Amino acid sequence: MDLSKVPSSGGGRKARKRVGRGQSSGQGKTSGRGHKGQKARAGYSRRKGFEGGQMPLNRRLPKRGFKQFDRFACIPVNIGAIEKRFEAGAEVSPESLCAAGLCPKSADRVKVLGAGELSKALTFKVHAISAEARRKVEAAAGAIELLDVQPVGRRKPARKSS
């Protein structure tokens, strides 16, 4: 089959608008830009959210809530899912959880939650663990080691020494 010989389906390509080619074309004289004004000039472009001088919607609406900049954002993983994927005595870390398919590879922080049951002793090396999950790990004679956590939000730059 020769792709250059395949006929095109009707209506597959839209003809471009040829502006400024005389009044009978329908897009002559002002080329569809109307008469004068900011939008008629060359080089015109408006920023996102611009409403022609009217107060934009994002500034008219009231601000609500609070965004915590130094929050600890992490991927939640349940004890029950870990129970199914890991053998007794295994080490559960962010890398091993990603390898087991329980969290995305982009996850840099992991929190273990208590949903499900744990019957085998595992060594947890994670960033956070809920109180219920901690109780279940300790009841199964497992070990918990919390990794160092850096806040996600604004980080203060290191001070230069003189």
C-alpha cells in the first residue's frame, strides 16, 4: 500500500482563512479585526484572565482558607497492601514500595497507614507512620525507623559565611 495514493476523507482538512484579499472575500479591508481599538493593532495579545479592564474574576472572588507552605506531603500506603507484597523479615522502604508497585517512582516521601492486618515482622524505614499502623507493626514484632523529613514548601536558603 502506497500512502501517497490514499485518498483523503472529505472534511478532514480545513482551509486556512485568507484575510486581506479584497472586500468580496468577506475578510477584506479590516481583515476581521473590526475598526480601530487595541485588538485591531499589530502585536496585540492579552494576558491570561484579562477581562478588558474589568476587575478579573480571580480578584473578584473572596480568598478562603490557608495554604501551609511547609506541609509534609507524602504518599499513603496501607499495612494490608504491604502484608500482601512483602515476605517476613523484609525491609519496607520508599524504594522497595516503588519496586513492589505500591507507590509511584516519583514519590520521595511515604506514610504507612493502619488499614488492614499485619501478621509478619517487617522492618519499616519510612518518613511517617500512623498511630494505628505503629501499633500493628509493634504487635507483629516489627521494627520502625523514621527517615529524615524536609518540608515541601519554601526552604530558607543557606546563609553565606563572610
